[in-house]
Amino acid sequence: MVIAPTVAPVVRPEPPKPAAVRVLPEPEPATPQAQQPNSADIARARALVKRGELLYRNGEYDQAEILLKEAVTLYPFLAQTNLLLGKIFLIRGSAARDIGLVHSARLMFEMARALDSSLREAEILLDLFHTPPLD
């Protein structure tokens, strides 16, 4: 009589149970609230532009630029602000041969023209950027 060895049954370990998954609620969609400028911001921006224009006319471009950039931050829809900043960028860019500043000047003139199409000075300054074709 042959006795077969007894083989212990193979016990396979149970697969690990998945950890409880915590489902987070969907975040609320961000609704951009267009912040309307208040009349105080607009009035302050206009005052800054007036001061900036005086500084510009006196050749104090650094100080004028600071005030005009603050005005643009408060209320970017004043054509005069964009025009003056463009002129400062054009002066600086031309003096330093900085094509980036000259390009910024052109963009500021385009913005001024878009805000006030009757602003002839912006149109004249934009003409500087149009080169006639070579024959």
C-alpha cells in the first residue's frame, strides 16, 4: 500500500480591500466678477493723468511713468493715459534702441486709438510705425 503524502490545501490570502474612497464635492465654478470701477477710482486715475502729463511736459519721464501706470491700473480706459505712456515708451525705446519698448509704445498708441478714435495724435504716432514699400 502506497500512501500518498498529504498535501495541505493552498490557502490564498484574500486580496486587500480597497480603502474607502472619500468623494469630494465638485468645486463651485469660478464666476469671474467683472469689477466695476467706482467713480472714486476714475477720478483718481484722471488726477494722476493730469499730474503725469505735467511731469511728462517737464521731461520728468520716470515720475510721469509711475503715475501713469498707477492710473492705468485704476482705470485702463482713458485714452490720454495710454497715449502718454506710449510716448514715454517711444522716447525711451528710441534712446536705448530697445525694440521691446518701441513695440510697447505702438501697442499703447493702438489702445489709445481704440479708446478714442477722434484722438488724432495717436493716429499720427501710429503712422511712424508704417514703413512705405521699397521700390
